[in-house]
Amino acid sequence: MTLHKDTMVPLINSFRQRPNLEVKMLGNDRPLKLIQRNPKDSTGLIGREVFTGQNKLHIIFKEESGLWSFKLDHGVLPETLRQHFTSFIAAMKHAKTYFDLKNIDVTEESNAESTSTFH
């Protein structure tokens, strides 16, 4: 007779985690990549330089407050993005929701693409 715990061993060993090959940024300054779905649409208060890479939108962690916020290399942020968030994921979710209404896709830049001028 086979005991229950003996039948579970092969099952447990078959569930191996796949390595996560996605490169994740773990810094306090995370630049975002904005891509317009339809270039003819208005971008609102965000200038077109954000799409060419001349001006970058960042999510910045401020250690003094322990909060995340948005910053542009140059220019003024729209009022909707002038908020503080308790996590990067919450800030990213807010950015995706805001820019989705403007037909703009938001992704986090990879380490190789990150060449910011924000100080």
C-alpha cells in the first residue's frame, strides 16, 4: 500500500520554477518609455519630446519621505501626475491608467535603454 505522502513527492518535484529572464530595474530613478498608439492624437500637456527620448518621464523614489513620484527631465508635469505613491507598482498603475486615456502605452525602460539626464 502506498501512503499519501509518498505519492506527492514526484508531483512536487515536477513543479520547478522557471528562471525569470526579465531584467528588472531596482533603482530609485526608473525612466519610463511612452509610445503613442496613434501619432495623430493630441498628447495633452506632455510634449512630443517624451516620445523621441529628448525628454524622459521618471518615477523617482524619495528616501526622505519613502514615497514614489513622477518627474520630467524638462518641463512641468500634468496635474494628474503630481501625486505621491507608496509603491512603484501603484505609481506605474496610475501612469498606465492616465496615459491609456490618451492612447499612449507606458513601459519601464530596460537597463540598456536608460540614459537619462535627470539630476
